[in-house]
Amino acid sequence: MTMNIQFLDTIGKTCPIPLYLTNSKLKQMSHGERLEVVSDCASLLPDLMSIFHKRCRVLNWVNENSIFRITLQKT
């Protein structure tokens, strides 16, 4: 079974807008669904881990030239 991954591009959005957009997207998702967030906001990953730790898990993250690709799974 192939799992669909939703995608959210927040590049160019200043903090805390990427956090709000991620929160909004997570609210629309079902348990177990995955979301890949792409952002140039350096504080997004620590914010997600501290604020949304009960709402989602961080499965993976990559920093490529200050562009962050964060894969989340809704819990």
C-alpha cells in the first residue's frame, strides 16, 4: 500500500507563518497521514518539536543550503 504524502511549501514566508500554515494543514489531516514541509525558516523544526509534539512526529528532516525538508506524521 502506497502512503500519500501531502506537501506544504512555506519558502519565503517569515516565522511564525510556516508554523501557522503547518498547524492548519495538520488539523485537516487524519491520524497516520504524512506531511512534508519545505521551509527556509530555521526555527520551524525546533518549534514543531516543542509545540506540536503531541500532534505529530518528526519522521525525517534535511537541511540543504538552509532549505529545510521536514517529514511529519500526524499522531
